[in-house]
Amino acid sequence: MQESADYNVKKTSPVTSQANTTPINLIIPNDCIGLRLDLALARLLPNLSRSRLQTWVRDNRVTVNDQLANTRQKVWGNEQIQIKPQYEAADSDKYIAEEIELEIIYEDDWLIVINKPVGMVVHPGNGNWHGTMLNALLHHAPQLKHVPRAGIVHRLDKETSGLLVVAKTIDVQTNLVRQLQQHLVKRNYLALVLGEVIQDGVVDAPVGRHPTQRTKMAITTKGKPARTHYKVLEQLTGSTLLQCSLETGRTHQIRVHMRSLNHPLVGDPVYGGKPKKIAPEAAGILTNFSRQALHAKQLELKHPHKQQQIKWEVEPPEDMETLLQTLRQFE
């Protein structure tokens, strides 16, 4: 039986200064039999580009059963692969480390779990080049400049709060990306939606870029598969508190899926709606909430090195807690 651990704390952990020098060790699985080595490595290391992997092979940084590899050789299963990455400081060249406080829930030599506040952008871009979580991570753990995207594995929208996991090495990042792809990472959100949701359910609908409004996402046949489970937690005035669980992690997935049910998130500036058939005072409270009422409350995964299931949980921030308590007073 696998050991498990639960964490429900709010604290800042010490910085770990271990250098990211660990080689990547792999064993070729049966589903890669017959593939060229570079294609097999690209499948097994989805967070690394094929061109980068080919470069490492050409630079004699990859061995197959202790023999130097070449990109065109084929693999036949059970080969032992070792990669000695050539770490480029791509992130440090492109982005600046900034001393920004992070609420760190858990940290060890392999990963960091962060409670992201409302208003923090996870990754620089689109006019947000400073003050992001990536900038903060590069200051907190400088070795992350050697890991793609400073170890960020998944993201939350700027105005969504809650739990995120960050990998401190490339092999841990690869492990976590594969767990996400295989739906092994459990992510549960609190979502306050408009209207009365009667029963639990699931939305299974592909999500992709909106065909005409490029800043929005939409349910579209050209989108990627997306599946959201939702469970009714509490009925409130003009709204329902749901637990939403992701099988996939598409951009704006919960927001788009809830909109498709005609139950958009309270406060959502992009996909939202207006309260219906409730007292004006309660309607005003729902309408005036300044962001989408969405919080990543629970995160569970298999620790890449300790090989145990670990679960973390954090309560919603003050603005969402206050909103819920205010709505309960109308009951």
C-alpha cells in the first residue's frame, strides 16, 4: 500500500539551493518499440522539444545501454537511456528574477507547491513581463533558470487563486507533465456559479480558441478534448457552490464549460452573465464581485521521487470567503 500524506497549512518554506545537475535516466517502454530514438525521447519527455533532444544526441550527451547514441537509431524496448542535459540559461536571459513573496505550501529538493494569490500572472507575456510567478521563482530558486518555464507545469488564470505545482528539475517536470497527460494529477476547484444547479454532472466538450474572438476560448469541434466533473456543494441565493474536478487542463476550461450549462462563474468578466429572479441587494452582491469566483482548493499527485501520493488543500482567499458568508445571510 502506498503511503500518503496530507498538507493543509499556510507557511513559507526555506529556499533549497541544490544545483540542478541530475542526469535524466529512462527505460524505453514497449509502446516505443520500432521508433527512432529522437521520436521515442520526444514522446517520453513531452516538455522538451525534439530539436533540443536531437542536439543533445549530436553533442554526445545521450547514451543507449552505455553506448553513445545517434538520432536515427531505432529502439526495441527496455534500453537504458541516460541524458546529460546541456542546461541553457534561456529563462534567465529572457526573464528577470524578482524578489516577490510567494506563499509556499510545500517544498523539497524536487518540487514546490504554491498557493497563488488573486491578481498574480503565472507566466510572463501579453504585457505582463514583470511581477509574475515565474519572475518570483527565478529569485526564490535560481537553479530554476535551467528548467524550461522555470519548472512551471500547469497554470491558473490571473484572477484565479489556489494551488500550483512547480518542478525543480527537468526529470521531475517531465514526470509531472506525464502524470497530467495520464489524468493522474487530481485538481479540485471551488466554483461559485450563477443560478441553481440541481444535480452533479460532467461536461465533456472540446475547448479551443474562439473562431472570431481570439482572446476567448469556446467549445468547438476544432478544440482539444476537455472534461470537467462538477458536484453540488451548496445552494446559495442566486448561485450554487460547486466542486469542479479536471480530467484535462485546457485554457479557461471550467469557465467555458460552466458557461455552456448557462451557469457562468460569478464575477467572470469574459464568460459571465447576470443574476436572475433574486432580490436586488443579493443581485448587486453577485454582480459586483470583481473577478471570477474560482479557487484551486485541492491538489493531489504521486511524488516523482518519494513514490507516494501527496495531497494539499488551501481555503479560498478572503474575498471569496466573504462573498460566500454574505450570501449565506440571505438564506
